[in-house]
Amino acid sequence: MRLSELSGKEIANLQNGARMGTIGESDLVINEQSGIIEYLIVPTSKMRFPFFTEKKYMEIPWNCIKKIGTEFVIVDLEARKTTMY
């Protein structure tokens, strides 16, 4: 699968079905030595005027991604603790 194919897919939490954003608004952290994807970084604030507030993000470890479908990426946030910053 190409990165461009992930763009636009919704991210959903397996535990409660909550939508967490789209891949197009997110970033990937890739290990430079191995080329392995380590984290998916998702913005957590859905403010009306985000340029007036500090942006907050959540790192979702790549091993917490359970399924990549045609429209959704399903993540299990209970599988491992996530980091917020």
C-alpha cells in the first residue's frame, strides 16, 4: 500500500468506535535506519479556530493499528499506551 492510498481514510478507535480524524491531517514517524513506520501522529483538538490555540497531538504506535480498510483505519488504543503532547 502506498502512503497516498492512506490519505483521506478516517481513523477510528476499536474500543468505542470514536472517529479520531483523517490520515490526511496526520503524520507518520519513520525510523531513518530501518525504514519502519513507528508512529501515527494524530491531531486531537477539533477547535473552530485552531490558529488561536496550541495544537495537541497523540502518537499511536504502528503496532496498535489493527486493520486498514477501504474507508477506515482501525486502531486499538488499549493495546498499548499512547503518548499525548
